[in-house]
Amino acid sequence: MDAAAIIDKHLPDLEEARHSTAEELIGVILGELPDAQHERKWGQLTFTLDGDWHHWICAISPTKSAVKLVIHKGSLLDDPQGELEGTGRYRRSISFRAPDEVNRDLVAPILRQAADRQTEMLPGDSR
């Protein structure tokens, strides 16, 4: 399924202004994680591996001004460029306002790292 079809299926109400950015992000995600499954979960287009929706990897979450790439276990990842935003226990995100802001060289290593650490938890957390 191509990026446009994925958007049509899972984000049918996505504003036209956000389509190209979401398509670019989906292309990077599926390029790095070709075996990823995708579904609309928790109000966002969510990606996981091996059907493990409890430990999902990332999601695309459109806002009025941007398209966010949300990394489920983002707090566990290295972020040498300081691009991951957020202060929650696990989730971190990167906002993209236009398709040309989607930097494959930045996003790809984050996605690979997130997939490698998909089931890791913070000390004291279980499951």
C-alpha cells in the first residue's frame, strides 16, 4: 500500500495542506521498517512490528500547524541533535511543517533505534 492510500484509509480527514508531509513521513517509516504494520490507534496513524500494539514504535499525528512523528519510547533513545520534543515518561515527537523539513538522515536512525528498543521499559516499569 502506498503512502497516499494509507492516509486515505487511516487519516481520511487529514487537511490537504498536511498530506505531502504525512506522505513523506510514511515513506521514511516504511523505507526503514518495511515489515511494519499500520493502523489507526489512539486517534493517530500508528506503526508497530510483529503485531505488538502495546509496544508500538511510532505514529503520525497531524496538528493544525504540523505533522508530528511521535516515537512511543522516545525517552529511551539517543538524540544527539536534540530534535526530540516532549517531557512525558516515554513519548517524544518531532514536528514537521512541510515535506521538505522531513530529513531522512535524522528520522531513519531514530526509527531504527526505536524498533531495536521496541519492548524496552524504564526501570521499575513492567510489561
